[in-house]
Amino acid sequence: MPHESSTPGYGLWPLVIINSLLFIMFAFSFAKPQSKRDWRSFGAFSAFIIALFTEMYGFPLTIYFLAPWLQSRFPGMNLYTHDMGHLWYSVLGWKGDPHWNPIHIASEIFIIGGFWIVSSAWSVLLRAQKDKTLAVNGPYRIIRHPQYAGFILVMFGFLLQWPTIITLVMFPILVVMYTRLALREEADVRAELQSKYETYAKRVPRFFPKVTLGTQDKGGPAK
């Protein structure tokens, strides 16, 4: 059976606001949206973060929905604690502090790694825009859309850490949205740079790095 904490889990609305603002501002400092597309993707990411922390500290909609099943699996346990909200930890029946279980640690790696990719990609993209050339260094040597990939990794990390019905529904929708935005940006860059971008696109994959990267030449996209 999972460890049952006596810490009150929900109704902590100041924590909802503080954590939401903290992560949104943190992401904003990396992404720095400028175009309508940038703001659309950043707005969708912000909605995911708000929905996540609303259930993490505010109102446990997912726990209420799953309460009959959870109660049958863990009879007599108080479902409405912060520890129980770590559903993977709870369902697998792990004991101890849920913040130190392998899934939670993996989630932190995805979240930190995703933000690092977004940050690294932005600095490269900014220099390329100032020089009126293509982004070629950093994450752009490995994939064509590192910022979108970074945000997807962050959201996936949060799903590992604290899955909810709303965020589980939102995640595939956001992945599709980011993919469509990436395709639109590619069409714009391809129309402007033509063969130069085609050469780059043949060499560098869109979202998933090649197992063997080899030597990268110049060439690069938008986001």
C-alpha cells in the first residue's frame, strides 16, 4: 500500500496561483513568444500548466472521478492527500516518499531537460534572426523544432509526475497542435529559402534525433 501522508492535499489555491505563475513565467523567459503562432503555442502550454496545478493543489477532479475504483483498491485510506495524488506511485503500491520514487525522478529529468532544450534553442534562434540566417547550432543540429519538442518533454514529465484526466486529454491535442505549427513554419521557411532549407530538412529530422548524427553542416529552420 502507498504511504499515506497527513498533509492536507487540496484547497491550497495560493499554491495553485504561485506555482502556475512561476512555471509560466519561467517558460516565458525561455520561449519569448513574438508572433501569433508563438503566443498560440505558449498559451496552450500555459493552459496545461494551470490545469495541472489546479488539480495538484486546488480541486482533485481526477481523484473524485476515480474515487470508487481507488477506494476498492485501497480500502480505508484517505484518498484526498497529496501523496495519493501521485497516481502512478499510488497505483503501483510503492511505499515511502513519492517524490523519491523512480517515476517522479524520471519526470524531473524530462521537465528539466525540456526547459533546457527550449532555453538552448531560443538563444541559437535569436542569434540566427539577428544575423538573418538559419539556426544551425545547439539543438538545431539534432532536430528541426527543438522548442516545440522541449515543451512536449516538459508536459510529458508532468504527466509522469501528476497525471490528471484533463492534462491527459490535453496532451495529445497539444502534440498535434505543435506538430501542425511546425509544419506551417516549415512551409514558410521553405518558401523563403527553398533549396537551402530542403538540404537542411533532408539531413536533420523534425522531432526525433537520429541514432547516428554524424557531422552537421550549416542550415536550420525557425522553431
